[in-house]
Amino acid sequence: MHGLPFYQGQNPFAYALFRELELFAGRRTDLLLTQNREEQRLLRALLPGHESRILYEGNGLDLSLAGAFAKRRSAARKALGLLPTDIALAFFCRTEPVKRPLDFLRAFEQAHRQNPALKAILAGADLGRGARCAREFGCALQASPAKAAIRCLGFLTEPLAVLCGCDAAVLTSEKEGLPRILMEAMALGLPCAATDVTGTRELVSHGTRGLLSPLGDTGALAKHLLLLANDPALRQKLGQNARAYAERELDERLVIDRIARAYDLLMELTQTKALATTDWEV
């Protein structure tokens, strides 16, 4: 599961509908794997009696690949046309409403007014579901007073190749499962500025591995962007902590092991015919 379909701040009707659908399905699921521990705890509380069938899977990376790209920082910055004094913020995501791209743009504009050395590197795809959002964001970019400091790259097949040339990563989502772009940034030793929402806050511990701001508070996000831009020592400290966390928690081998153990559990449940006396479906 890449994130629950019901989440804080959602339209009340949609929240209630998706919550009931998810619980209906959850009672009839043999095993449910979540990408973050917060949603695992929530579902265990909402599905009493089924706690042992709701497992944490997480998400992982090939950390050696990230390490190799980290060594290409100078070449990546040159390819992006960045000056040594530029502070590049990576905002990589699909252009759809749940990612709140306009929040990033408004915060960046505020921060850029105070520090023109800030540059924004945008990448991601419009997958069709957010077509209106993509059009609105495109128009806002064209009219932005910070337009000259923003570079749009579109879809990237290897985000690490560009991300390694940046100084921090930013994400303004309403909710996440476990955001891969922040994982990749952390694996590169970059600090993150993001919204304090499910999934994201599991990665970004405020003041330790990055900076969190309330959802929709572009003023607070702008202050964090300026803080990162104006304090190289802070960027280094947060980035080092982020890399250390990635090494402890985000190695893909940990995820593979959890998935293997989940299959073992499912086989055990099946072989002992434990499912036959419950309302769970095979």
C-alpha cells in the first residue's frame, strides 16, 4: 500500500467513503503491507483482531548507487548551469493536486525575493489525472516573478543524476506513503524541506534530518528554504544525519527481507488452515 486513500485534510465526504471502503477490504485481506509505520498503527487500531496481518514493509534504495551519483555532483551542477554560489532546490513530483505544486512555487517566490541565489530545479510527469492542475501550474510558472530562477526538466528516468547536483529537496504533498524522492535526497546526504504529513514526517525529523512546515503554510516553508539557503553548516548537519538515517533504515535489502518474511507468514497461515476458520479470503 502506497498510502491510505483517506487522510487528514481531505474532503469529509471523500474521507468517510474511502475509510469505509478501506476497512471493508481490510477485513477481507490476508496480509496488508504498509509503507510507513504511522499507517500501520492506524490500521491496526481500526481493525481490531487483525493486527498481526497488518505489516510494515517500508521502502528502500540501492544505497551504493546513490553513493556513486554523489561523486558526480560537480558534473551535474555544470550540466544544470549552476554557479558555485547558487543554492539549488529540487522539487521532483508528478504534477497533480495531492502534491500541491503551487504551494512550492509560492514559497519559492517568497524566499527568492530575499535571496536571489536560490534556484529551483523542477522535474516530474503529468500522468493525465492532474491535467487541470498541470495547466494551472504551467500558467503560474510563466507568470512567476521568479521565472528566471526556475528550470523545468520534465520527466526524468534517473532522478539521482540531477538530484546529486542540488543542495536540498522540497516536497509539499498532502500525504505520502514513503516519498521516494526524499529517500533519494537523503541517500545523497541532502537536507529536506517538506510538509508535516503522513509518510513524509516518518523520513524528515524536524531539526534533525530536515525541516517540516504545516500543510499549506507557504510562509513557513519559505522561511525554511531561506534557512537552508543561508546556513551551509545547517545544510551539512541535516544532510549528514539524513544519510546516516538512510543507511540504517532505507537499504532495499531490509525491504526485501520483510517481504520474504511476509510470504513465509502467508504460507504458514495457509498450510495450517488458519484462514479456514476466519472471514479472511485466500
